[in-house]
Amino acid sequence: MSLLRFCFRKNFFVFRSSVGVGCFSREISTQQTKKLDLRGIFPPITTPFTSKGSIDFEKLSKNMKRWNEIPFKGYVVQGSNGEYVYLNTSERIDLVRRVAHLANDKLIIAGSGCESTAVTIELTRKMASAGANCALVITPSFYKGAMSNASFKTHFLKIADDSPIPILLYNVPVNTGLDLDPNIILELADHPNIVGLKDSGGDISKIGNLVFATKNKDFQILAGSAGFLYPALMMGCVGGICALANAMGKELCDLQLLYEQGKHEEALELQQKLIAPNTAVTRKYGVAGLKQAMEWFGFHGGPPRLPMLPLNREQITELKKEFTTRGFKV
Amino acid sequence: MSLLRFCFRKNFFVFRSSVGVGCFSREISTQQTKKLDLRGIFPPITTPFTSKGSIDFEKLSKNMKRWNEIPFKGYVVQGSNGEYVYLNTSERIDLVRRVAHLANDKLIIAGSGCESTAVTIELTRKMASAGANCALVITPSFYKGAMSNASFKTHFLKIADDSPIPILLYNVPVNTGLDLDPNIILELADHPNIVGLKDSGGDISKIGNLVFATKNKDFQILAGSAGFLYPALMMGCVGGICALANAMGKELCDLQLLYEQGKHEEALELQQKLIAPNTAVTRKYGVAGLKQAMEWFGFHGGPPRLPMLPLNREQITELKKEFTTRGFKV
Amino acid sequence: MSLLRFCFRKNFFVFRSSVGVGCFSREISTQQTKKLDLRGIFPPITTPFTSKGSIDFEKLSKNMKRWNEIPFKGYVVQGSNGEYVYLNTSERIDLVRRVAHLANDKLIIAGSGCESTAVTIELTRKMASAGANCALVITPSFYKGAMSNASFKTHFLKIADDSPIPILLYNVPVNTGLDLDPNIILELADHPNIVGLKDSGGDISKIGNLVFATKNKDFQILAGSAGFLYPALMMGCVGGICALANAMGKELCDLQLLYEQGKHEEALELQQKLIAPNTAVTRKYGVAGLKQAMEWFGFHGGPPRLPMLPLNREQITELKKEFTTRGFKV
Amino acid sequence: MSLLRFCFRKNFFVFRSSVGVGCFSREISTQQTKKLDLRGIFPPITTPFTSKGSIDFEKLSKNMKRWNEIPFKGYVVQGSNGEYVYLNTSERIDLVRRVAHLANDKLIIAGSGCESTAVTIELTRKMASAGANCALVITPSFYKGAMSNASFKTHFLKIADDSPIPILLYNVPVNTGLDLDPNIILELADHPNIVGLKDSGGDISKIGNLVFATKNKDFQILAGSAGFLYPALMMGCVGGICALANAMGKELCDLQLLYEQGKHEEALELQQKLIAPNTAVTRKYGVAGLKQAMEWFGFHGGPPRLPMLPLNREQITELKKEFTTRGFKV
């Protein structure tokens, strides 16, 4: 393990001795100077559980096998659809290790955000050791009143400084109740180890403005939902991290391809048809709904961990309709 | 246009004779059979006031003269940027009459929404008599708890039934604190006298889904803000009613043209540059900011009515920056 | 009519000539120097309508006759339960005149708040002429983003300056979506023509703190709901303007009496029993529910104006339970 | 101690053998049949940190020594003021063990709520083993959309079933963005191992109604803030778990005593004076503000863990004023 690390920031070199908090079995590399290409679709993979509630690695392996056939750019392990708040630390790291092992050469983005700055740094380093190429760091949100711009800035800069892998900012107001200020995002975009933003807020104006304002920076923005993937691409996003990709990954890769080929009519039609199913497996029925839908598309979904409840019969019927009325057979 | 129409509702037939749009001196006419083409850009015009606080028709006239040179599809009189909640009934009708007179042959959409269903109907009929081609009807919102889907449905159906001109639904959560349920919009879209929706909420997924779901209906959706005009057009909206068009109407018409010509790169760049100025004259500084910006672009803005305050010096400086940093000279 | 008026504010005299905007038949008095005693219970009376939708003055008269037997301190005409947003200006003034006529010598507080400062002033003067002793002025709320503390301060100071009767501030976040800043309330409390605050927000800490901070000012605070009347009195409020008083006025006057007599156990029990019925006729079922409940207590409620809908059968059954499970026969 | 446990629920007896999931060094006891007396004041103690960021047990010990001289009923370890979301599991358990050791014979209520039901159960059992007399269980809140009443019911019932110590429900909307439905609270109140509720929402009507509705149940409600302690006691709460008690514990115990002695005038005055300081160390400046204020009252506060920032100089000056203007020397 390297005890010394060079950190380039704001036109001067900082020379630090690192005691390598919580990182094992893998050299902590020199800090990145970005250039991680995130163009493409990433499913924020769900975590399958056995009937007794432990992680079902066999089912995970089967899902991975099928997902690997889809032209995904990579996988997000422990985005909010991964039920990461229900996993303990060793489960979280273990899961990343397994997925990295099964992912062929696709990118692994691991969710490592915690409420505490120090714990996030520690977990980020462990995720890197476990094979993650990038860390997805959510805004802390428990102390909403205290999460000022200054707090967020301190949090993300410290993590970016200390992380051996690039950081992807994660803004998801529906879960956190907070919306990261564009001005802070712009400041953070200058850090050599912050590669981009996953924005699940869906404010297309905010996204478009951020794309414009970071045009000359090495900063990539990804749509956080399939519900606005096409307009987000049109506004300059480089791809999407979309819950729906767990079940309909091929369709989402197709959508990005249609966009790239300039086939706007086809792209529009596909996008429009995906909105209702997407809303159903996100806002409306959440992870339990997404896992249910995965079953219909040949993947292993299964029940979420408690207190999240699986859908009841009536909800399943309703969910099914959201797909069939848009022409998808389930 | 069909002069006779059968309207089936509530288990009995109503038989009406239609004398067509924009009817004066009263005979209230027959319900429309839609087919009002709303494709294009509409400024929701601001209302200039004299230093004593009355409507300044001279300045209005000068603004209209310049606006008429821009390829707008029409004018919205008394959208939320018109300070209509600060006008009394006779001012409201008078204003529509004047604008209709000055508008050459452009469409006049008049805001006629009030809290009460009956008062809205009465005002809508007066707006029609004053020359409006279409009525923009906002969701009532004072009794938020009571504004159920059933209430909204009753409200809009009664107004549509009794209005001599087509109705455009108006959803503007930032002012009303309410977001009209897509399911209700879909039901209302079937009414022969409801032509469309102005959605200012900016949820591009909701908009895209509504476009898809009303594909086979005679129903048009307009973006309610310049901040997401281009993605809204990409998602199937027919145009926009955009505050910013008061000051930068030409740019917005250009944007729609670029979209229609398939010049996506240019459209994207223009759209991206317009977001920050647009946010500044809407969310950030509101009508007072918009009126200030109008002055920079050669229009008469002037102060809003109290309790809305004009911008102070510091705010004006900040506002100016939002334009200049995006390359617009002000 | 007096053309001259002295207005004392902030250590200097302002000498104005008044042209008496919109006030008739009654001399506009010199501005109040407060001292209007608001101690007690006020029902914010509902407005009964005939089956054709006009104000039913006969039923109003019958309600007034029964209400007059209850030891109310006065009446609030056109609080939010009066459906004032569904009344036109002449209805509003007419209603105040009738109630003033029927109120024996009880206080008349008339809701005169509009979105515009000027229109509010005009209506307040008309309300005074119609017999109101005090004007209840709600926070304007349509342009939520523009309603800064500076806007509110300007609004209320101008109205207070120009009103012939004292002003009672009205903070009702559930309808307006805005919560008046305590610091602004404290500043306004110094004005000689602002007598107090009706706070319907229900934040008992805020209320207690305001009572403390205005201790040495001539400023009275009234609870805006029966749901927290007793704790509000305990915290120093002088009374309540409570929707529930339309139906259960005697009980609310009893509650204040028990409090004043220091009979805390009885007061507590009564208060506790009133919460569920109160919630039902406010937050849960609104004015339509309140009007329904009035029928059970011997008053004329009747349907609200559209778009507010009367309760359906199922809702009536549910509403009834909220009273019976608390021991009230309906 | 019995390894078997009878659990009475839903009209039949369940006979279970317990294998003691995740609990060491202490036998899991028979399920409680409530009767834990929570009457009184509890500080939700802050966690002091060393300059290097680890828990400062020496300072904790000094704080405990002083707190023990105040007539508190007990201590809450790892309420939201304890920065528990910044502590890892072993720190959490260790902290409870230390406090239990230092608390003389006062009650220990330990915060054991996590997002996952299973993890909460495991931690609750560990907390019990570490010396906690009661567990404070917050509503999970990350998946806001999925936290239905059914989810909450399942969550709390499972925890209550499996916990060796009584459960205190914890509703704190300002942190969680969720407000626990009163109907669910009423259902949960019937469980023999759920002793009460800490409500920090501050809706005094909701609290009063819950007190009434649980009158014949063995269920105690505690005010979650000093800002409404007195009215909450007046409405039937048994005490308070109040952030401010960290700094001004004596005053809060005095307030409850004044209430119990029926000295309402003195109680009112004290309550009113405490609101502004309380708001300052909760809503306004949060845990960082509370820790700062503790220093002025002779306790060890110190900095919070990142990303929470200590107050800056200007904020400290502002905070100080909130105490001095209410007559408290700091």
C-alpha cells in the first residue's frame, strides 16, 4: 500500500502521508485526474434476497449474466434502488466485489455515500479496493437544516480529496428532501476527482443550465431516471442511471442509440411509451414495484427487505396495466 | 366548422346552434368543436402601469406595436405575469379588449380563471365578448384541501360547457401550490371545448406522458416556461407561453423555428443560454424582474402593483449578470 | 366626510388630504389608536346560499338569531370559512352590512384582504362604512416568490395607514402556502392601527413567543382554530376565531370560561374532545364539512359554492363519527 | 431469565422459542408488559468529540456528573441531537454502555432506529444488553414513497415483538420528512411492548387528540421539544425529551415542577422565555448551536462531526442574543 499520495488541487501540490484508513488488499492509487467516460446507460441494480433475507448471490449472478448481454456502459451498485440503506457495511462491500467480478469489463460505480464525511471516505476507499471504478456519493440529509451549501462543499471536497477513485455527485430530492444548489455543483465540478453528477430531480431546466455552465469542464451529467432520459440527452447529458434499466435495459440502450443516430421520431415514441412504466416502478410503487416488474422481463426481483413491503395482488394488477397500456407485454 | 353539435352529458341531449368564436354583444353561442391551432410562441404579456398606478394603455400600445413584429402566434392576456390578481374585473375586460384591438390578427388567449366556477364562467363570457379567442383557466387554489379531482373536474367541465370560446387548462403549481392530476387532464381532454393545457410545472416526464396519452385527441400542450421550451417541443408540445417572450420574443420564436427545422445543435445552444435569464425573470425575481428586463430589450416594463415591489439596485445588478454571463447584451 | 386626516407614525406627523376612495355614507374617522378589546370567541361565519346559489339572507338571519344567544365577543364575516373568495365585491359588502345590522352590539370583524394593496385599502374602507369595527387582512399569496418580508411590511403598513378601522393580521398557511415571519409581525405590532393577529398556523411555540415579545405592546393574538384554543389561551392568546364556533359556539365559549376560571381539568377534557370534530370540519372536510355539521347543531349550513363540493353520503357518515366518538350527539 | 416468551396478540397466544438474534452477554428477557414510568424531563444528550474526531468519553463523563445533579428522569442516548447517524454501530453501543454506567439509577432510553427492520431489532437487543431500559425507534424515512401505514405498522410491531425492552415511538418530521399517522399510533399503542411516543412535530392538536384517544391505554406521550413543553404538559403529556435540556436542564425540570404545582403564571413566563433560545438551538442552528450553547452553561459541547459545521463567529453572536434578549446570561 502506498503511504504517500500526491494530490493536485488549485494550482499547488499537497504532499500528504496517508495511513490508509480502512483500505486493504489493494493499492490506493494516485488521485485521478478525471477522464472516466460515463457515456451510456447504467442500471442501478437491485439486490436480490433469499427467502430468509440474506443477499441471494446466485440470483444476482443470473441477473448479471443476462445484463451483461445488454450494451450497458456499466453498473451502479447501491444506488437507491439497491436498498443500500438496508445493508450493513460488510454486505455493501461484498456486493460490490461480487458485481465487479461478474461485470466483465464494464464500469462499476459503487454507492458509498453515508451521513458522515469520515465514514463515507472510509467506505469509498473500501469500495475502491473491492473493485469500484467510481463512487456515487449521495447528499447527506438527516440534518436537513444544517446541510448548508458550506456543509455540502466541505463534505464533497474532503471525500474527493481522499478518494482513490473519481466521485460522482448524487442528487435525489425524492429520497433526501434536499436539492443540491447548482452553484455548489459548479464549484465542485472544478475538483479533479469529481467527474460528474447523477441528477434524479428531473428539473430539465436545471440540468440544461448545468450542462451549459460545465461545458468547458471535465464534468458529465447523467439523467437519474428513464422518465426524462431522452430530453436529458437532448439537453446534453451523457447517459442515464435509470431504475427501469433493471427490467428494460435493452429499450433504454436503444433509446440512447436512437438519440445518437438522430432518429428523433423513433426516440420520441419510445421515450413517451416508457414514461408510464417508469413512473410506476419509481415514484408510484418504488423498489418493490421495480423488483416485481423485473420478474416479468426474465430477471430475479423478489421481495425487498422490511420495512419495505412487496406489492399486494391489487398493486401488481395495477402495475401490470402501466406496462400493457403502453404496449409492453408482461 | 360544424354549426350544430350534439353534446351528450348527464343522460340527456343538449342541442345547440353555433355562431362561432369571438362573439360580441352577446348571444352566447354554441360550444366550439375545437380546432384552434395553438402551435407557436405566446408572450403572457405584462401590464404596464402609470406612475399613479392605473393601466398605462399608451405604453401597452407601444409594446404591442413592437411585439407585433415578432412572429408570435398570439398573446396571452392575464396569465400570471399579467398581474391579473391585482386588476379589477372592468380593468381585466378592458385590457383584453384593447389588446384584441391592437393584435392584428393574432390569437388572443385571455386568462379568465377565478376561484368560483360561476364567476369564471361569467368572466369567460365577457372575455369572449371583448375579443378573446380562447380562455386560459387556472386551477382554483385557495381551498387547497377541498380541491379534489372531483372538484376540478366539475369546475372545468361546467366552464367548458358554458364558454363560447375554447378553454385552455392552466396548471401552475408555483403559484397555486397544486398540481393538476394527469388522470383528470386526460378526462377533460375529451371535452369538445377544452383545447389543451398550459403546463408551467416543468415536469418533463408528466408532459411527455400527457402528449402520448392525448395523441389521438384534439388536445394541445404548451410549455409554460422558456426554461424547458426546447425539450418540451422535443416531447411533443406545440409551443410555449413563456414569460421571457415579453423581453426576448424573437429568440423564443427562433428557438421553435430551429426545432422545426431540425437544427438541434443550434436549438440546444440557444435553449441552454436562455435558461439562466429565464430563471431570473421567473422563479428568482418574478414579474418585477421580468418588467425590469423588458426595459433592457426596448419594451416598457415599469413597476408592478403593490404589494409586489420593484427590484432594488442590488437585485437589478444581479439580474443583469444573468443575461450578460449568457452573452446577451443588456 | 373628513378630507383631512392625521396619521401619527414613527415620530413625525404626516398631513394628508384624502379623497376618500370608495367610501360613502359614513365619515371616515381619524385613525384608531387601538384599544379594541378582542378577548373572547368569534365564529368566522359561513355564508348560506339558496338553491340557486345566491346568498340566502333569510337563513343567515336565522343563524344570527341563534348565534346572538351565545356569549360570543363578535363575528368574523369573510374569514376563510365565509367562502369570501367565491363572493363578488358587492356581495362582500352587502353581507357585512347585513351581519352588522343583525349582530346586536357585538363586534364585527370583516375580512377585507385581497391580493392588491390598493384594492384591499378600498375594500377595507367600504367594510368600515358597512359597519365593520375591525378588518381582518390575510397575507397576499398568489406571487409566493415575491412575497418577501419587505412586501408584506409595505402591504400591511399602507393598509393600516389608510384604514379607518383597526387591522387584524391574518396568517393562514394552509390556504396561502405562506407563513408570516414573526419578525415582521413584531415590527407591524408597533403600528397604532394594527391591533393583533389571527394565527391559524397552529405553531404553539411561535404563538407563545409572539405573546411574550408583544407583551408591552397593544397587540392581541387570537387562536385561529378550536384545535388548539386551550393551549393558545394558556400561552397568552386573548381568544379564538374558530370555524367550529359556527356549530359548537357554546362549547367554545365554555372552554374559554373554564380557562378563565382556572378549571384546568375540565378545560382540558373539553379541549381534548373538541379536537377530532374540529379537525374534521377544517383540515379534513373543510367548509363543506363545517356546513354539514352546522345542520346537526340546529344551524343552516347548506352547500358551498362550486367548485367546492358538498360532502357525499360516505363522507357524511365519516364526519358524523368524528362527533359521536367524542360524545357529541349529532 | 426465561428463554421462552409469551406474546399475546390478535386474540391468540404465540409460543416462541427465542434464539437470541445478535445478542450477547445478556439474556433476553421476557417481553415487557409496559409500566415504565416516563414522567419527567430527559435530555437527548449530545456526543462530545475529541479534536481528532473520536468520542470524548472524558468530557462525556464530566457532563454526566453535572447532569446527574439535575432532577432528570433519565437520559436519551442517540436521539437526533446525539449525532447518531454519524456514529458506527460499535460506537453507538459503547456510548450507551458508558452512559448507563454513569447514570446512577436514572432511566436510559437508547435510540436504536435504523432504516431496516432487522437491523433495528438487532441493534435494539444490543442496546438492551448495554444497559438501555427503553429503545427510542425513529420512523424509517429514506424510501419516503414506500413508507405506507402498512410498512410502519409492520416495522414497529416486529420490533416491539422482538425487543427485550419497551419501545418508544419517535416521530420527528423535521429530520425524516414524514409524519406518523395518528391512526397507526393508536393501533401501535395497544401493543404490550410499546410504551409511548416522543413527538417532535409540535402539532399540539394532534398531541392533545392522541392523549385523549390513548387515555385508557398504557401509553405515554412526551413532548419532543422545549418550545412547547408547557402546553404539551397542559394537554396531557407526561414529560419531555428536549434538546435544550442539555444546556438548561434545571430550567426545564423547574418548568415541569411549576406545572405540577399548578403555578401557571410562573410556568407560562418561564415557558415563553425559553422559546427563542430553544428555537435557536434546534430549528435555527441545530446540534452545532446546541453544543455551542452548552459551553455557556458549563457543559462540554464542542464541534459536531462533519459534514455538520461548527457555528462561525457571526452565528455565535446571533445565537448569544437569543439567550440574552430573554434574560439568560451567557
